Amino acid sequence: MGLLDDSEAWNLDIDKYINSYIPASPLHHLPTSVSRFLGYRKQQRQDVGNILGAFWSMLGAFCGLAVIAAVFNNTESIQVHTPPALIASFGASAILEYNAIRSPLGQPRNALLGHTFSAIVGVSITKLFQLHFDFERIKWIAGAVSCGIASAVMLFTGTVHPPGGASAVLAATEPVITAMGYYFVGLVAFGTFLMLAVALILNNIQRQFPVYWWTALDLREARKQIPEEIPDAEGGLEKKMTEEEIEAKALEIQISAFNISLPEDVSLNLQEVEVLESLRDRLRKRHDEDLGRVPSSRPSTECTAVPSRTERSDSSTLGLYP
């Protein structure tokens, strides 16, 4: 029972290991006319009411599925494999991509990878079951096993997309799709891509999609949490500052009991200098009191401006030292 009591701590967070390698979103660097249709907004806005929401979700589902069906049914290289007129699991995806557009289950990572992983699992499990001489009688077991494993894979990879379970089942139970083999995986991925492309256009006219592309977390923060270690001058290891930390440091004014530092391109008038020195003197007085010493009587104006070292010359700061 003791082991089961700790089951709440049994957690595998794959993002913990890969988010530091995923680049932060570059959308804020793009022109507004472009970034808008990729889901970027400077300020988050509330979604439209359900009347407009119903209209856009209806239009989106129709256009999304129509585009997929039109491409599939008019592309000769796809028709060679005799696919169904429309893969049923895309109907379920349409509800998430055009209706519940703010649901984490419908964001691009979940939709594209969830469908793809599930299709891979479904085809792989089905091929194993096809080794049995009477596959037609047991293919329902293959469908159930495929859906179960696909569900676990999506959970572990942070790509849960419920319609993906249908893709896994179809790979095992639909004869036309079973005959495709791994070609079905590419077809599902391509169809999901087309659905997302339509969603980016229609969902961003009055709404916002996606809410995020990879994760709702700030990838810059994830990168800061795993600083690189580099050898220091004494042969040990020191933490290397990230680019974000260096840039942030160049915009900081730091005050301690014995030092005032500010970016070298910042100029201060006399009143501003007096305010900073007053704060420094208060910190110094508190420091001396904590040590049981007589507070320093040195004038606050006895300061020398010298540059303090940073990791880049363009982000050096100017320090005022007593």
C-alpha cells in the first residue's frame, strides 16, 4: 500500500526535457498582417459570443473537411491507394479545430502529432495482428489495443487529441485503410495539416487560433532554468548566462549597500543620483546595524564611476562604487 500511496508522484513530463531545446516563438517579430493569421496577438482578447462562434465553427468545419476531401479525391497519387472519400476521424477533429478552438486538445501540436502518433500505433499494431491466420475474426481486438496504446502514447508525449484514437481504430478495423499500411500515416498527417491551414485563416478573422503552437509555457523561462555550465578561471564550473539574462541585465539598475550599477547608456540628473544614493545609504546603514557596527559616515557623493564586466561588451553596465 505504501507504494500506491506515492502514485500521485508518478509523473513523466516530457516537456521538462525538451522545452529547453525548442526555440521561443518568433511571431512577434513578423508583420502584424502575417502574425495575426498565425495566432499572435499583443493583447489577449475574449472569444466572440456563441452566436458568432456557431457561425464560424459551422463555416470552418465545412471548409476544412471540404478542402481535405477535394484534395484527396482529386490527387491521382492519393487515389492510387483507394482511400475513403473522407477519413472519419477528421470529423471529430473539425469540432476541436473550429469550435472549441481554445481547448489545449485542439492546438497544432496536439492535432498534428496526436493524429500522427495514433496512426503509427494503429498501423503497427494491426500489422502484428495480421500475422495471425484469422485476422478478420480478431481485428476488433487490434482496434481496441491500438486505441489503448495510442492513448498512452499521446499522454506521455503531451499530444492528447481525442480524434487520434479514432485514427488508431480505423487503421485496424477499416479494410480500405488497413490495406494502405503506413501510407495511412502520411495521409492522416497531410489531412491534419490542411485542416490546420484552413483553421489559421478562418479562425483568425474574428477569433484567435492557435492559443499556442507548442506549449502554453514561456519557452524563454524554460531555457533560463537550465543554464549552461562552462569552466571558470580556476578550473571549476560556473553558470553561463543565457541570452535573455544578458539582455535583461543590460536594462537593469541594481542597488546594494556598497554599489549602484546602471546601463552605461543611461544618464542621470542630479536629483536621480541623489535618490539612488539615498537608497544605497539606507541599505548600507541596515547592513552596518545587522553587523553591530557604527554606520558609515562617508559622504554618499564619494563615488567613482567604473564599468562593470559582463559577458558582452554591448551590454556592459556602469557602476558607481563608494
